[in-house]
Amino acid sequence: MKAQAAKKEPPKGVQITLKPDATIDSKRMYANYALIDHSPFDFTIRFCDAPPAHDTDLGSQQGEIELRIPVVAEIALPPNLIGGLIRALQEQLEQYESHFGFNATKTKTNGKKK
């Protein structure tokens, strides 16, 4: 019977820093719509690219219309990352609003501000 391999853990006293590397081949995706869901195990964010309404052939349809849009990325995150992600997004939003001089969270919907 073979002995089980011991789990490899970083040596004690070593701090590992993760740094994004733009030289590693990865594709940047554009999304203008996101759906967020959760399970007991993770949070899932589905990023979609919804075309502008004027680019969509609606013909003479009336009432509520369901438009299928492509999911460009689906990311599952463990619950312990969500608080930090929310704080980082809030900080970036505040910097964005300060730099560009407007409140990005106030958007128009049907001519009314949210």
C-alpha cells in the first residue's frame, strides 16, 4: 500500500502576493448586464453583452419581450471573497465618481432617475 503524499503548504513565515500579469494571454470581455446568484457554496456572476434596444429587431411586437443575450463570462466566487469584492467595487466607484464628477449609480430608466 502506497503512503499518501502530504499536502504542500507554503513554508511558515512566507507571505505570497498575487499579481495580475497582463503578459499572460487572456481575453478582455465587455459586459453591460450582470446577473448574480448564490448557492450554499458560492456566488455566481454571469456577465452578458446586451445589445442596445435600437439594434434589436423587435418588429411590431408589443408588451413584454424576452430577449436572449449571450453570456460572455461566468465567474463563481467563494463566499469569503464577496465582502472584499464589494468593498473594492465601492472604493473604485467612489474614485470614479470623484474623478469624473457625477454619480454613476443614478441612471435613467424610462426617463426617470432611479
